[in-house]
Amino acid sequence: MRSRVQGPGARVLLAVLAVLLSAATPFAQASQDKPAPPAKVAGAWQTTLEMEVGNASIVLTLVQDAEKLTGTYAGRYGKYPLVGKVTGRQLEFVVTINAEGTETQMHFAGEIDAASAALKGTANLGGMGDAGWYAKRVPEKHANP
């Protein structure tokens, strides 16, 4: 059996419900639009660059202050500072190296996995072309007992 509300009271009730629903919508959207906090990427990462001419092994040491990313890139041509940012699970950074007398700026972009144990992305290596890259977190060394 259905009951039906009629009359001026029903119109007022519907108007109040419509106002409440429309007022709640921005709050629901605001909570959905809230960006995720930056993933934790600080630490040492054993990294492989996959280039057309072959693979290269490097170590990234990342220092994180909220979204700000700094650290070092250490590879065949030495150790160089890097700067970048972390947004959610995405990261990007730039490093300038000196490869056999030629200064080369390299741009990296990637993502950290859900377990915070691996990175994967792409890189523009300046005049050396493009590359894919992946990295595994280097376990922290335990202090001596």
C-alpha cells in the first residue's frame, strides 16, 4: 500500500529536500577532488635505464620534503644533484650531467607502485635520446647492534 503526501506541506518538504541535496553536492565533490598526499619516495633506489644502445645502472638517492624532491643521481659519469617534485604517486625530476665533456639535462617522469617498493617511468636524456627506467628501493642498512 502506497501513501502519498499531498498539499502545501508536501511542496515545502520537497523544496527543503532539494535545497539540502544541492547544498551537499559541493561538499561531496570537494572530498573527491582532494589530492592524495605525496607518496614516500625518500631513500636509495637501484635504477636501470633502458636505452636504445643498451642498459645503464645508476643509483638515485632521493630526499623528500612533502612534494619537494632533491637528491643525487650517481652513474657512469659521476654523481650529480637532482631536483623535482612528487604529486600523489607521480614523480618528476631533472638532473644535469657532464657526459664526456658534454653537459646534458635529463628529464625523468614516473610513478611509484602501491607498495612503495618500485619506481617506473620514462626519461628524456637530452641529446642522448629517450629511455625507459625502473628502480627498486635499496633496503635501509640496519645499525650495528
